[in-house]
Amino acid sequence: MTIKDTLRILLPKIKFIVIFPVIFVIAATGFVSLTGRPTYSATTQLMLLKVGEFITPESIDKAEKLMDTYVKLASNPDVRVRTDKDMASLFSEGAGEAPEESKQEYSYNISLVSNPTEYTLYITANSDNPAVASNAANLYASNVKEFLQTTMQSNEATIIVAATPAREPQGNRMSLIALAAGVIGLVAGAGIVLIMDSMDETIKNAEDLTKYVDVMVLAEVPRIEKEKKNGIRIRQKKYADGHISTSTKG
């Protein structure tokens, strides 16, 4: 099937096809609005090595290798375990003797991004609570410092920017979700139309006729639509002998 044939099938059903993207967008955005929760982000900047300490090519190469080692150690599972314990202790103290179900949740996730040129590690925590995000980022950075001191006897790690609670949640992906839903709906609508057309065995034109009957089509009578110009309706009627009569009505 060529592009021309595909367009010939789809264009007459364009109103039907457009319904699907609209339905998909409304359903997707509605679901996300009802079930989605805002996400707050907080970042702590941890300098792993002192900038400017290594000035020779050999020492710079050594610093880069040492930086790679420090970054790998920062992602060690033990650091996350320590941070989880610290967070549990911090928020259980804040909850006091309140029932377990009324205590504040402190779920979060951590992501690490290193900047080798500045020997800096960016520790970002995401949570649906801004206080949880900022505390998690700061505690994780502190635990990285302690872990490096224990494993590498390094006292160079320094927190240069501490995380603070975000005032607003990070940008949501509603527009991206709506776009994806619209594209999926458009593809679904077009696919349904094409499938229905492939199952339709009705003869609509001379090309369809030659598929089922081994005959040569000599001519095809065009379909005459009703027209209305300047308030005058033109009617045409074709008789059995081929004669066509035309009448007008104001």
C-alpha cells in the first residue's frame, strides 16, 4: 500500500481518527493528576579533592584516578544503609510518641553526578517532602565523607554547598505525557481505520472491481454531489437510458 492509498483511506475518516488522541490525552492527564504526587529535589555539593592542589601532569593524572575511586566509593551500598538509618532516626524523633500510621514518611531516592574538572560530587535527593529531600542529600554527603575517611584515610572531602528545602516541586512531565498520549491515540485511531478498511470487501471504485472480477473497466461514472450556490439548489437525476435532467430550486 502506497502513501497515496493510505491517505485516501484515512482522510475521509479524519474526524473519527482525531477522537482517539483527545480521549487518550484526557485519560492520561486525568490519571496523572489524580495519582501523581509532587516531587521535590535538593542537591548537596561535595568537593572530594581540593582544587589547585595538583599542578603537574603526573599529579593531575593521579587526581583523576583518585577522583574516580572516590566517586565509586560514594555509591557504595553501605553509604545508603547508613543514610537510611540516619533518616529513620531523625524522623522518628520528630514524630515523638505518635502512632506509627501518623508518622511522617521519609521515602527518597539518591542520584550522584560527578564533575571531574572541579573534583566535585553533586548529591541529589528526590522526595515528595522537601524537608526529606534536603536532609537526605546532606546526610548522604556526610556519610560519604565518613566513608572516605574510614576506607581511604582521606580528610579532603568538604561540603561546599549544603542542600536546603525546595520551595516548589520540580517541573512535572504533564506536557510530555500529554504529547505521548496524543501520538499513541493518533496511531491507534489510524490503525483502527486501516484495519477496518482492510476487512471491508465493499466495491467502491473501478480498482476494487478489478480485484474481484477479471474484466476491463471501460469507464467510471463520477458521483454527483448536491450543490448549492447563491441560495439555489441544483438537483440532477439520471435515467435508465443515460439521460440526465437538471432542476433548480430557490
